[in-house]
Amino acid sequence: MKAIRIFTRGIRDSLKSVIRNFSLSTAAITCSSITLILVAVAMVISYNVKNVTSDLERELTIVVYIKDTGTEENINELKTSLDNMKNVASYKYKSKDEWKLEMKTYSDTFNTALDFLDTNPLLNSFTVTVKDVTHLKDTTEEIKKYDYVASADYGEGMAENLVKAFDVIEKVTIIIVLALVLVTAFLIGNTIKLTIFSRKSEIEIMRLVGASNVSIRLPFLFEGLFLGILGSIIPILVTIYGYVLLFDHFNGYLFTQIIRLAEPFNFILYVSGILVIIGAVIGMLGSYRAVRKYLKI
């Protein structure tokens, strides 16, 4: 029962403190809202960069052409080798006859030209999908070792540069998120510190009457919790409405069909939940650090 009384008293005192120190509370909420909006923007960018990278990796394939002199045994040998390659996720074989039938549907010009030829000039091919695009070049070189392979290409250079660029962007946005979280904790901690100093005499009286350290600390921890949660409300609304409007305005793509935005529904709920958690946790941590450092309780 005593623990419950301390707990409820802590909540009551923290709410009173938030209202009593309205200007400081407003400053803390405003500062945390601004930084959490920046956190939300960085999270949206980071998640979408990861989403684009995943799409790009799924689209990156190795196109393998077999020499015209390649036999059926060679094709079966390559199939077996692809099955045993660790980095090969899947492959699709298409014979030159299948290519001929497909290309004839492209246009009347192709249809007439291919019908005019006595022999089929096209080559048998494999389209290979890999598990890890960072080893795309190594897998391509392994396939090229076979004498009956005419060529094996994956867009060397451009594909690697795109993957590296998106990887750098993702890492930078993660660093930005962490930096902004620390800034938010610092701002809330400083606001709580000002509140503590404004109530220093009250705390001294609590000490003199025998109040425990827990009963002194608890209101400040709850105050940081409430300030953090209140500070996350505006960023959540900005994230939900802003991202939905962005997604609808660009029809799910940003500037180009390559950059496909993540679907809003589950994603914005995920970001909103993280913002509440970040606000609550860093609010309490900021309060805890301020109480411990400046009151020496």
C-alpha cells in the first residue's frame, strides 16, 4: 500500500509541477517536439532508403548467355553449378527458341526479321538472382569461368555504386536519429534541472521531514515522462498526415519509378510508436540524470 501511495503521489505531484511550471513545461515540450519531428523525418528517410535498397537488390540480376556452340550437357552442367553456388538464390533458364517466340511478339519488324532468317541467331540464357548483392561481382566471375559461357553481366559499376550510395545514406540517417535523440534528452534534462532548482527549498523541506530518495525522485521522473509523451504528440500527427499526403501526392514513388515509397499504414504506426517510446524514455532518462547530478540525492 505504501508503494502505491508513493506511486500515485508521484504522478499527482508531477502533473502539478507540469501545470505550475507552465512556461518551462511548454519550452520542454516545444523543444522535444521540434527534435522529434527531425527524428521522425530521419526515420522516414532511413526506412525508405532501406526499402529502396531492398527493391534494388531484388532487381539486380546476372544475365548469362551461352555460346552458340554450347551443348545440352553444358546447359545441364551450368544448372547443377548454379544450384551449388552459395550466393545464388534462384535462376531462370530461357532457350533461344523461347527467346525467338518472345521477341516476335515485340513488333512486326522483329517478327518479319526472325521469320526471314534460316537459323536462330539468339542465344540460350540464364537470369540469375543472388542472395547478397555485395558478392555480385564474385558470383559473376565464378560463372564466367566456364568456357561455354559467352557473357555474364550485371551492370557492373552502376549497380555497385547505387548500393554503396544507399548504404551510406542509410548509415548517415541512423547517426542523425541517434544524435537527435541525445539532443532531445539534453533539452528535457535541462528543463527538469531548471524545475529542480526552482523547487530546491521544497526539496530541502522534504528531506528534513524524512522523505525518502524515491519519493523525491519519482515526481521528477514522471514529469520527464509526461513532457516526453506530450512532446511526441505533434511529431506523430506531422508524421501521419505528412507521410500520407506525400505518398498520395507522388502515387507511391519519389521522382522516379526506382524510388518506391513504403506503404503508409503499418509504417506510420511503427514510426509513431517509436516516437512515443523515444519521448517517454529520454524524458525519464533526462529527468533521472538531472536529479542525480544536480541534487546529489
